[in-house]
Amino acid sequence: MLKRKIMDELLAWKQEERKPCLLVRGARQVGKTFIIEQFARDNYENYIYINFELMPSMKSIFDGDLDFRTLRLGLEVNFPGVKIEKGKTILFLDEIGACPRARVALKTFAVDGTLDVIASGSLLGLYYREITSYPVGYERSLELRPLDFEEFLWATGVSDDVIDLAREHFTKSQPLPAGQLTRLADLFRIFLLVGGMPAVVNAYLATGSLTSAREVQAALLDNYRNDIVKYASVSDKPKILRTFDSIPMQLAKKNKKFTWADIDPSPEPASERKYGSAINWLKDAGLVNICHNLQEPAAPLMANARPDCFKIYLRDTGLLLAMLEPGVTKAIFDGDNLVNQGGIVENVVASELAAHGHPLMYFERKNTLEVDFLINPTGDVTAIEVKSGNNTQAKSLNIIIQKYPTVTRCIKLEKTNLTIDDKQIEHLPLFMAMFL
């Protein structure tokens, strides 16, 4: 059973006196149904579960009037063995995107307050279905992503004490003991290969086999491509597929900036006009993270973001590896620095930052200066450089320190122990991205 951070948010929601309905969003196969079912069974006496894709007849409950009395009667008729009691009964509406009127009814449930209601759906099902009226103010949205590295550590049996000790060293800027550094670095390398999709993590834990994990990853990639065929318009399908399949090639480039021309070799060159909707579709599906270039590395960062210049990362790095040839997996497992791992390591750092709520942005100037990520968590604009090899130089960060006083903290994530150099650049092991 995988421990997920979202469980704490669900438990806090349950304690609220007057609560909205919850809508848990996320890409397919990130574990939405599992975690909500676990929460419902562990914390309520009575549990009603409706999956609108597997139980389409249940849509009839929402065909008529949407007042609570009518809805309650419909639920009691279809679930005669379940008592509806305030504070003791939860209704889970799974794949709610397949029943738009159930989404409208969330307002009724929230206003009445008798039932605690959680809905969930894939991002595609929620964004690409028409809703007559959104329950604004009566619906709180949470997004579930693939496991981050800390959740992966929990899954592999690493205790909170070990993680807390590493966090304490990070906070105090103290080097880690050699044994702990090696252990966490080795697990981070496995995390690169396995990723955070629950089915893949479970396959790896059950067998200890990266081959088994890769088989599940291949099946998930096929499912995502099938979703493109299922949900996308006829004209957009080939564009989305080309864009999705181009991501590993885009990240293998030196500057990793997304380039339209790399998508389509047809006589009519690829452009934002032709392929912009494909990128939006992949973002809406929860498959990618978009990282925008900044005009200046100054707060507020969002005001300096360029919408026309960006990088694209897959949300799950394990799936990125599964799109590459098996030799890359072996090279990472063996610690072979001769293989270009830059885009792969950047991808996992992007996923960690996004999972912790950071908008993704980077900064470059005339191809001579590039800072992989900039964040502004506490008012201190922080520049982050990511290196997959053993090069301890921080050329871009040195330039940032000299020319851009708006940046007040510099971090280099690399294969190292924690140190701070004479320019106050913090050199952190790659896995400490989980603490940023």
C-alpha cells in the first residue's frame, strides 16, 4: 500500500464543519481511485461508490431534478443497504467527467451538508466534456500527481527518521554522513528509472525487477496514446502524437528548448499556430510540465515569463526513460557518465519542483548563459542549476551572481555531498530537490 501526501489533505478536509465537495484531478493511473477508496473505507461508517464509466446506469440518479431530496432518494433506491447519515457517510463519484450533471449536483451536496462528497476524474475527462454549470464556490480542487521522491522513499521502506535527518542536514547546510549519502543517491537513481506511477512502483516493489517495471511503463504509454486517439479531435490526433513522441528528442538537445521544427518534417513547417493546441492538450491531460523562459530573473517571476519560449518535461521521468532505448536505462543504473543524462535529470527535478507547487521557469541569454530553474518560494529568488555528471564548476551561477543582484540564492544540484563554496553557491546532492 503506497503512502501518499494527499491523504493528509483529505483528513484535514473531513474535519471541516462546513465543507465544499472535493474534486481530485489527475492524469490517468496516478492512483486517484485507490487513495480515495482507502480514505473512505478507513474514515467513514457508510460508503457509496459510483464509477460512471463502469456503472453508466447510475447516471439516471442525476437525470431529473438536482435538489437534495431527489438525489438522496435516488441514492437510497440504488444503494438500499447504505445509511445516509451526516458525518458518517461519504459518496465517491469516480470518473465524474462521464456524467456532467453529477458535476453540477456538487453544489447541492455542498449546500445541504448531509453527505461528504469526493469526485474524481482524469484531467481529460474533466476538461473535454461540456458542463452546463460549474459549482463555483462549492467545489475544492486537488491534483494528484505521480509519486514524488519522498513518497517513493516511503514505498521502498525508508523511515521518516532517515528522511528527517537528511532534511535537517539540508536546513543546516551540513554534509550528510557518507553511508546515508550513498543510500539516498542509489535510491534516487532507481527512482529515475522506475518513476512515480503507482502501478510501476508496485511492479518494481513486488518483483525487484526493472524489466517488470519497464513492461508496465510500456503499457501505460500505450494507454496514453490510446487516450489521445479517444479524446482528441480528428485533426489534432496526429499533431498531439508527434508532439508527445518528440519530447525525449527535445530534452536530448543541448539547450532543451522546445523547437517546433523538431516535431514535423512535412513541407509546411511546424509552428505555434499549427501545434499550439497539441501542447495545450498534453498539459490538460496531465502528461507534461511546461517550463517558461524568463525575460529577467527578477520577482515577480510570473510577470517576466515568456509564453512563446519554453521547455517541455514529462511529468513522470520513468515514462521518459521508457520512451528511450534500453541501453540508456542500463547506463543510468551503472552510473555511466558518458551517456547524456542532462535532460533526464532536469526532468526529475522539474517534476519535484512542480509537485511542491513551484511554477516552472528558466533563464537564458544568447546561448551563453542558462539557468535550469528559478523559483521564488519565500521572497528570495533562487537560481537552480542541475548537473548529471561530476563537473563541479558553476559557470552560469557565477555569471548570475556577478550580473543579476535580483537573484539572492544559488543552488547547484549534482552528484556531490552538501557543501557551500566561497561564492555562497550551495552544492546539493541531486536527491535534495525533494526539499526545495
